[in-house]
Amino acid sequence: MPIRIPDDLPAVNFLRHENVFVMTSSRASVQEIRPLKVLILNLMPKKIETENQFLRLLSNSPLQIDVQLLRIDSRESRNTPTEHLNNFYCNFEDIEHDNFDGLIVTGAPLGLVDFNDVAYWPQIQRVLHWAKEHVTSTLFVCWAVQAALNILYGIPKQTRQTKLAGVFEHQTLHPHALLTRGFDDVFLAPHSRYADFPTQLIRDYTDLELFADSEQTGAYLMASKDKRLAFVTGHPEYDAFTLAGEFQRDTDAGLEPLVPYNYFPQDNPLLTPSATWRSHGNLLFSNWLNYYVYQITPFDLRKMNPTLE
């Protein structure tokens, strides 16, 4: 089944070019089916690129999904046209009384910024507390994991001395768990972060179930026992060239970044990299949508919050 997105969203043509099944809102309105309502809080600077990446993963499911894009930063964007934000994004006040089947909170380039110095930190806190009553299951990605662990579990910010960038092997710890159903024993996933997620820290200070980790990256995939919260510390949504673009950006800025690990052929940035994590990424999102969202969400979303009836 397709994802359902606004007719004019740039992702429509982008994904159709990849033969991804996309249904515009006008066509979906004539179908008699209740799609899953998924809210995406997009914190990345290049919002259109990030939209395409997450919508691609959401499309690889037999479920019809109605996507809503959310913004919480009112400052002018340097990387996304204002017209695009005004046309396709809602403000929190527009949806705070609504319920959603799923919420995805993306990463953000804030690894070296103290939480209290993040311009929209109060808004992040507000959305996460709101989601407890208004969202069936929330998926946090990369920096959003660090933010959520602090807000929901009181874990202080953990920062690596050097940026973790590259494509790393991870071990599946519970292959028969619903979130890792179908995973290989060892799989690849990209990372690009200063945030640190030591496995023992997660075991000692949270009640989360740990499903995958790595000696190099620490905890990778974990979730609450009630399936309401899921955390992935890497970037399974990344395109083949995303890490290359970040490496070139940091190089141009004079930051002298390390070459991303296990990414460029022969570790040579002049050679073309390949995506080696797509299967894992698609399976992860498919499992989350099916087992953490669809299987437990009420058919009538008003039942999630009786005051809305």
C-alpha cells in the first residue's frame, strides 16, 4: 500500500521516479480505508532531503499511511524555502488536540550543543510529553534519541570526543523480537553523530529492551516494553551519498573530519560509495509500523483520549 502525502510535495515526483508507490491526498480521499496517521517532526536542516528519505522507508509497507509534517522552530530556515515550510508543515498548535498512530522525531545537527542552548528545547519537551497521551508509538532517530533519554529518563547528555561517522556492523541481540523480526544476525547501519550511547548506560538507567548494539557504536536499537517508545541511534534513512555530502561539507568548513568508516571503497573519498544498509532500514520501519503501531493502535483514534469524543 502507498504512503499518502500532499499532491504538490516534492517527494511525490522524487519517489515515483524510484518506482515507489505514492498516493496523493486527492486520490486517497476516495478510498474507503482508515490509513495510519503518522506525524514526522523534522529537525534536520535540509528538510526536503530528509522528507524524501523517511517517506521512502514508510512506503515499504502494506499499510496505507497518512503523513503530516510538523515544525517547531519558527526561525527562518537557511536550507529550506519558506514557501515549502508554509505549504507542507503544520505548527504544534494546529495538531495538539489531535491523536496520531505514530510519531517520528528525526535527528538534528546538535551533538555539541547543550540541551538548554537548543533554541527549541522547550518545544521538544512539550511535544514529547504531549505524545504520551496522543501517540500510539514514537520512533526517535539519532539526536532525538539523546533528547528523549534526557527528557523521559533524566540521562545527562553523553558526548564522544570525536564524531562517529561511517557504516558499522551491529549484532542482533533478540532475533525473534518483533522489532528485529527478519534481521540478519549481523547487519550494517550508518551513523553520523557526536552523541554517545554506551550499552551499559542503557541497561543501568532505563527499563528499555535492547535489541541491537555494536562495540564501536554502542546501543543501536531499543524500545520500551509497551512498544510506545522505540529508539534507533543511527541513520537507517540515509541515502547512499548522504555521508559523502556531510564529509565534503565538514572538509570545506576546515574541520578536517575523519573519512567515514567502512563507507568509501578503499577508504578513498574520490570513489563512489554504495548503500549497504537499505534492506535493514526498510525492515526496521516495516516492523515498527506493523508491530508497534498498527497492531496496537485503536481503530478510532478518539479512543486514545476520551476527552476528544
